[in-house]
Amino acid sequence: GFTGRLRATGRLIADQYAMARRVGFDEVQIAPDIAARQPAQQWLARADWKDWDHRARLAG
């Protein structure tokens, strides 16, 4: 019945974003130093978590 937003915090990197979304997080809060190293396009490339399938990439 929870209807709020679920935010992941901590030392997340762009590669973990899709998996965080897949397991139910609505958003992530990233540290400023990580944001400086990983520009927005790296995060946006992983934003469509339904299309990101690491198992298919390994098998392909």
C-alpha cells in the first residue's frame, strides 16, 4: 500500500541505476563527485530499466 517515492542513496554508479529501478526504486540520489565523473547521458542510457537486460548481453 505504499504510495510514496522510494529513493536509493549512497555510492551508486550509473551501471547500478537500471538494477535499482528494476527492484523498485523510483529514483537515485548520487554524490556530487560521482555526478562529476559520470555525466547525465551515462545515467540516461540506463534509464529504461525494462530494456536493460544484463543476461541477454552476456549470452549475445
